[in-house]
Amino acid sequence: MKPTFRMKSFLLSRTKVTGLSLLVFFITLSSDVFGSAQTDSVRLYTPYTRISVPPGQSIDYSIDVINNSKSVKNVDVSLSGIPRSWNYDLKSGAWEIGQLSILPGQMKTINLKVNVPLKVNKGTYRFRVTAGEYGSLTLAVTVSEQGTFNTDLTTNQANMQGNSTSTFTYTANLKNGTAEKQPYALIANAPRGWVVTFKANYQPVTSVEVEPNSTQSVTIEIKPSASVEAGSYKIPVRATSGSTSANLDLEAVITGTYSLELNTPTGLLSADITAGDEKRLELVVKNTGTSLLQEVKMEASAPLNWSVTFDPKSVANLQPGKTETVYSVIKADKKAIPGDYVTNIEAKTPEATSKISLRVSVETPMLWGWIGVMVILFAIGMVWYLFRKYGRR
């Protein structure tokens, strides 16, 4: 009796354990199935989950939110894990969203725009688009190079050479390395008497506006002072905005000044001449600059039917500070009536010119003077003769 009772007790306890295990198994299976169904009922999808871009770029994601269940799902949509300095917009259509309601078996598309800042370290950044309790989608952005947040002002040619009458023209590139549109004031610190002009799009300007991560070409024209001495001159140029600025040092090498002076030895610019005669005048040509002048030519403009010749016609070389004597021969028209006439005389080279105006007074020849006197005496004689002859009648 005892063995049989023990066997029945063992079988009964065995049956209880097996039933409990089966119950636990079915509960676990049910939980897994329903949990999996709950998780898979809404999915997020985009084809581009890892993108490589340089700093300052914007990335546009199109993300599908798919409702695989047989009921309407209200899905809370959010973005997490994105760096603080990055800006983003999460929209569906034209609206910023926080929740979507999706019909069974349908999907909605959300648009995510991520702005990578210019000031960012090189590397890979990960963040998640979360669909409430239904799961999330991990996205990765690889920044391909080290970013900056500054302004650059550069030129391919910062050094130029010329004389004091030259205009030095530089082309500079102003790059806005920020994430916002910047108005830049353009400033140059040139020596006194120098003139600096900034041009953008061929127009003189004092400031320019540059779009984010864009470059503006700026032309810089520099005219030295007329009295500048030979040498090398630095001209600092600055482009500055409220948040950033950039400097550029330009150099102008002055080879020398070109200046010429034409005058007479006494400084007197007038002469007398008789109609039809010649007048020889002495002129002084002086190099008042600091550079050699070559082929200084003499030219003149005189009244009609007058002529002006020079001896010599040109000066081959004129050293700085030196003078050269040139003679001009002015011949008046033989029919010129008495009066004052102007003759312009010029000494010129491609680099410098100097001009004087001579006032030439024309006198009548002595012969005509004597003839006039004789006519007057003849008239007086005739009056006296007639008075004597007919005066008593």
C-alpha cells in the first residue's frame, strides 16, 4: 500500500510542475508575441542613415513613419542626441510637428533638416529620431574636415611696384566663414596723402554684405601721394563685422617720383616781337622728381601762321634734380597786327609733363612807323600850304 501511495504522490507532483512550466511558457510566449507586435506596429525608415558632409552644410532627410498595425496610431515624434550647436527643423508638410496620427496600413513622411555648423570638429556624430514608445531611428553624420568660425581676407598678389603716379590695383577675396550673413566695413590705414578706394561689382563701396560660407571679390585701388619718396610702403587693410574680422597687409614699392618743371631763367613769361620777325628765347627744363626722365620732348602750339622751333628738339636723359637749357625760336606772322598773342610751350614724357604760356606782344616794323610819320608830316605840310595860299582871300 505504501509504495503505491508514494507513486501516486510523485505522479501528482510531477503533473503540477509540468502544468506550471507550461503556464509560464505560454505567458512568456504571449508576452514576446504581443510585445513584438507592439514594437513592430510602427516603423521609421529613411534610405540614408549615414552621410558625410563638410562643415557648414545642410542635410535634408525624408523619413517615413509606417503604421503596420490594424488600428490608428498616434505617434510622438522627437529628435534626441543632436549636439547643442546644431540647428534642425522637424516638419511634416509646412508645419513643425511633435505628433502624427497615422491610419492603419498607411504612412506619413516627416522632413528633418539638420544644419551642420561651421565651427565643428572633424568626426562622426550620431542622433536619433524617436517614434514615442514604438522605437527610434539612429542617424549618423560624418564631418569630413575641421570646421572654423572666422573671416578670411586674402589676395594672390599683395606686393606691387610702380612710380608715384601709378595706381596700384589689388584683388582681394573676402570669405564669410560664419553661419550668418555678415556686413563688413572696409578700412585701410594708408600713409597721409594716399587715396584708397574699395570696389565691389565695379562700384566704389565702404562696406559689403557676404552670405554665410560665401566669398565676395573686392578690388582695392591705391594711389600714392604726389610727393611720396621712393621706398616700400605697407598698407594694412581690414574687413570687420560685429562678430568677426580679418586683416590683410598690402605692399606698394615706389620706384621714384616723376616730376618736370619748364620755365625761363628769370621766370618772366612774356616777350616782344615784330611782325614777320623771329624771337629766340631761353628755356630751362628741370627734373624735379626722384627718377630719371628719358626722351623729354618739346612741343608748342602757336597762333595761326606762326612757327615755333626748338634747339634741341628733345632731351635724351635728365637726371633727378638736374636742368637742361633749351632754346625756342618763335617766328611771328608777317601780317600779324599789333597786340598780345599767347604761345603754349610744353615739355613732356610719358611719366610727367610741364607747360608754360608765353605772352608775346607784336609790334609794327620801324618802316611802317616812319611811313606813318611821313604821312602825318605830309598832311601837316599840305594844310600849311593851303592855308598860306588861300588864307588871304
